[in-house]
Amino acid sequence: MTEEQETADEIGQLIDTAVKKAFEDVTHELESARPDVFGLSMSGLGRCRRAAAYALARTEPSDPDLALSGERRTANLGTAIHRMLLPALARVLGGRHEVPVLLADGSVLGIPGTLDLWWEKKRAVVDVKTVGEHKLDRVVVRGETYEHRMQVGGYALAQGADWVVWLYLDRSTGKTARVVERFDAGFRREVWQRVWEIQRLAEAPEYAPRDERGPGLSFQCDGCAWLRRCWGRTARSGESGAQAHIAHDEPAVEAALAKYDEYRDVESRAKKWKAFWREVATGGGRRPGNYGAWKFHFTKPGYALDEKATRKDYENRGEEPPMKESAGRLIVRPITK
Ligand code: SF4
């Protein structure tokens, strides 16, 4: 490496560190500006029920820093896009943007939130969600997620809306997909039932269901202010392992092994069916293109390491290819009598 390259690398590393720190500062600034960081807000209504119960019960966070720190690049980019797009959209539609609301009635504690856009003329709540390309495709096929449904349903309930609109925007291309639904009695009931469920669970949050898979396996857990209260003192954000606390006796481990086997089976069958339907749809030299509501194409061929040729090459030179230690494979089998 030349001196010039070394200097360029050093400058590059300073830039990388600065970008990381800048995103962390943005997170801290945005989160600290929220009036009640650890209370239940509308965005938490459809997420993990235990986290919602902790928040509603005002349980003291075991890991408050996790909720205030981190780079959170996609979330922060989403906020920047909101700030740019919402005022313009409000002007075009004729509405108000970033409207504070409070969901409350005589029996329910107030749940605050800030809805993206209130389209007065149509009495519609419009919520903008920024996503990656694949999530946009998912929305087109499957509609909004449960989490978004409850969040925007909560705004609509508090605001007395007739319509809800989820407007999904691909962060990289600006492409949008929207889901529109009348906010009818059935939808209102669905949101109230969720609110009442969280309210009941908040009476004993430690017994509320964990809806996430724990540190290292869930972004939500990795940023949860109650991480160690939920998964034990040894839980660390970004590292799996604390999940083992759930199975503290033999029957619990037995049940976990049975669950592992069940999901292994599901995974294996899903892979085979995926391969089958791939062949049905795209095999036999079928031309890429549009087919009803779907389309397909192949990306350009790429290059991957030819392991066989690499081994042979080392062998011909009388050398051993570099090796690294790998973890042993997990084998789970039923005990036969
Ligand atoms: S750590 Fe995970 S499972 Fe536990 S309350 Fe938080 S989000 Fe839910």
C-alpha cells in the first residue's frame, strides 16, 4: 500500500466515523425531543405487547440508553423524508400535517401520538411510511402490516376519521404504493380491542407475551428500553444467548427442541415448494415479463468464488487454502425407544 493510499484510507475512516456519530447525534436529538420517551404512544400500540404493557404501566426501564441511542439510519432518513414531503403533501391535498392527537375515553388512559396528515375534506388520516424496495413489493401484495394498522387505526380513532390511507414510499426510488380503507365500525372495534388488551396486560407486564425473539434476533428487542428486565441481567443488545433463560427445566427444553424440529420441517418444505413454483413459473426458458399482477426478470449473471477450482489451485501449488474454525452443526433428533 502506498503512502498516498494510506492517507486516503485514513481520511476515509475519519469520514466513516463522522457519519456514524452524525447519525447517533440525530437519534439522540430526535428521541430526547419526544415529550414522553418511555410512555405508550400510538406507534407502540401494534408492536410487542410486553413492551407496550411496560410502557403503559410506567415500568422503570432497565436500559433507557437503548431507546435514545444508536445510528438508526433508516428511521432517521425516514424522518428527514417526512419533514420534506408532509408540508408539501398537506398543501396539495388541503390538510394539516403532524397533528398531535390523544386517544382517550372515560376508561382508558390517554395514548398520545402525532398523525402525519389530516386530509380535512375527506376526513382521512394519511400516514407516510418510508420503506426499502422489497417491503414496497410486500405492501402491494399483502397490504399494510399489523403494526401499521394499529398505529394508524389509533390516530383515526382519536381524530374521528372516516378513512385511513397508508402511503408507502420506497426510500431509494421514490416509488409509492398506497392502501386505502374505510374506518368503519369493524376497524374501530379492532383498535379498541387492542387498546383494552394492552391495558389489561399492563396490570402485570412481566406476564405479557413477548412478541419478539430477543436480543440479536430482533431489532425491536435490541433497541428496547426494558431489554434486561425482559430477558434477564445478562441480556446484551445485538447478542443472542439470553433466549436460553426461557427454558429453565427439562420439559421447557424438550418443548423448545420440538419447536425447533417443527420450524426445520416448515423451512425444508417451504424451500422445496419454492423451488417447484419457481420452475413452474420461470422454467423451460419462459420469457421474462408481465404475467397478470406479477412480473419476473433475472438480474445479470454475477461472479462467486469457485471453491472447487480454488482448492485445486492451492493443491497444485502444494499449499493448504486458508481455513477458519466454524461452529459445530446442531443435530436434533427424537429419542427412539
Ligand atoms: S425486549 Fe423484546 S420481547 Fe421484551 S419487551 Fe422489549 S421488545 Fe418485547
